[in-house]
Amino acid sequence: MRILSQRIYKGVGFLRVLPVDEDDFWHLYNLITIGDLVKTSTYRKIVKEGQTGSKTSERRRITLLLKVCEVNYWAEQHLLLNIKGRNVRESAWLSLGQFHTFQFEFNQPIVIYKENWDHFHFRIIDEIRSALVQSDAAALIMEEGVAHLCLIGQSTTTLKQKIEKHVVKKRNTNNDQRDKSMTEFFNVCLQSLEQDQLIENVKCLLVASPGFLKDDFLEYFKQQVQTEKYKHLNKCVEKLLLVPSSNGYLNSLTEILQDQKVQQVLEHTKALKEIKYLEKFFNMLRIDIEKVAYGKKDVMFAHQQGAIQTLLLTDKIARARDPKIRKEWLRLIEDVKSKGGEVYVFSSLHPSGKQLNNFTGIAAILYFGVKFEYEDDDDQEEEIIVQHQPEDMETLMNINDKVMVDFDAFDEEAFM
């Protein structure tokens, strides 16, 4: 993602960016929250009615200034990010208060204005500026007849394609028919790797499967690159790294990334560092339960004792819609860092983040054992993620004068 311009003073201001790859959509999803102003341009179908009652339509490019009501992100077979908001600047083509859904596209400039830029947002901006936001690896996770091809990014794991092809079972027929069906399955996998030059653009391709299926695919791959059709992939053979897995589905990706060979190849990948600490947390949970904490109450109690060595939390925590709750977590993050502790924020779309969400989304590895001896309240522990009811029309349109004055002051520079 390219940062085109930025003006933020005391937590208020705008950021103008240009998304260029898939990880950028995830960063935008974490930057944009309900209540923000987003300005961009898009095409809208305009219907005109003539004097005779006939209607004509045309696609016209218009400028949008939306107050965000909803942010949606999908990263399954099709990557998609969109926002739904109300128009806050009337034009000839879009009335004031009218809803509009905008779908983000690559190489489309976006300006985000908010009054509450905080440390979580600045951390994302720092990640955008760094060089560690590229997909270093892809994974082809397979078992007989089923394969999943995904890109392993710094923040997300994107499923590029699910491959399904019937493979004849050993007990049902002779080996010739089985070998033919297996060759057809491998051929579909190879075509998926060649699509969009995926295998040529990544540094490493992890091929994982139970048993010897991965070895059979490697032999098939080596044979095919000797042919005229696939000879351009000959240099890609050295990119393939064989890794054992329990099955051919995405839930085995965490165990794949824990393999020693994979860790050596991807030692600088952010997601791998997070997995190492998550593995350390689960090992400590088995060995010495008093030296770990998870859940809001236990983590806060351990923090009061000055015991947190490493804080692990998912972006769902940092994305809490209520500013008070978000500030509470940001204060905890800063306190841990100031005392020499480490903090890792996991992506909820990465297998490691999903695993941590199963343990409330927040956990800690402690310097020393802590006995969590406190009286439980009768009421249930407050949920970390607070879901808000949709705001009504009056609230959504209530943009105070200060915001509009500041925004207009930045407007000319931001949206040229």
C-alpha cells in the first residue's frame, strides 16, 4: 500500500492511501471503523426521465464522502472489502443522507478521516511503510482428491483456490485407473499454481499432505517442467518445500508453519513469529498453568502484579467499536511495552489468530507464576468484543461543526 499523504494532529486528521495488493485490504479493514469519513470516487448508475416519460441510464463517475455505517471483509475464494455509509455532502447525483455501498478496488485512492487515531492505527501505518507486507510464501495443502491453495501473507492467509477432483480408490479398481485419476488431480493442482504466475511470484511453495502424496506431486512436477508446456517453471522446482500435515484442509496450516524446515525458510515472516509465541503459550499451559493467563480478568490481574512477559491478543480486541474499550486495551499494550514486555497482535483471519480467539482472544505468558485468587463476581465477565446496535439516522448524520471545519481545511490537499 502506498501512503500518498498524511496529516494527523493530536489524533485528528486524514490519511490518503492507494491499495495495491491483497494484504492492503486487510490493513484498510483494520483502519476504517464505524463513524469514520471516507472519500473516494466511483461509478454510479444515473437514471434520467425525459419529457415523454422515457427513461435513459448512464454510468457517471462521482465523488463520494461517506460516514461509515458498516465495514465488511471476505477472504475466502474471492477477496472483497466494502463499506456501507451515508452521504454527508450533497451533490447533483447523490442526495444528503442517502445510503451507498462502496467496493474497494486496487489502485483506487482512498482517504480516511477520523477523530480518534490511536496507537493501534499508527502501528498499522508503520507496517504499511515497512517492507514486510508482502506474501513470501504460498501453501498447497492436499490429500487425495482435495487440495487448498493459499497465500501466506504477513497478516492474512488468503485462500486462492479449492481444488476437488475424484480419485479412484485403491480397492475399487486396478492401479492403471487409479494412476490416471491421480495424474489428472495433480494436473489440476499444477494449473492452479501456474494461474496468475503464482508460483513464479512467491519465494517458497509449501507442499503439504499426509503420507507420501506430497512426494508423488513433487515427482510429477519435476516430470512436467521437462515438457515444452511447463519448461518455464523449471527454475521453480527449488521453491517447493515438502511438509507433513494431518489433512488437506486449511486447519492444518498452523502445524505446517511450526515445522522446523518452514521456520528456517520463513524466519522473518511476522506470522511465523506469532505462531512461535502462541506455541510457547500452549506448551506453558500444559507444563505450568500458573505462568500463563487468558481471558480479560486473568490478564488484567496478572498485569496488576507486573507479571506479563508477552501479551498476545487478536485484532478483534484492538478493533473494539467502543472507544473506551479500545483505549483500555491500548493502555494495557503501552503499559506492558513500557515495562519491557512484548506485544503481538494476531490477525483473526490467520489460523493462529483463529486459535487464539478460541481462548477469548487475549492471553499472556508470565515472568513468574501467579495464583489467580480473587472472588468471582456474580455477574458474568464483561465480553471483550462489544457489539453495538446500528446507529439511527439522526446519530449517523450528526457530524459536529468542528469535524467538518477541520475536514474542509484538509480537503483541497487530500483529494486533488
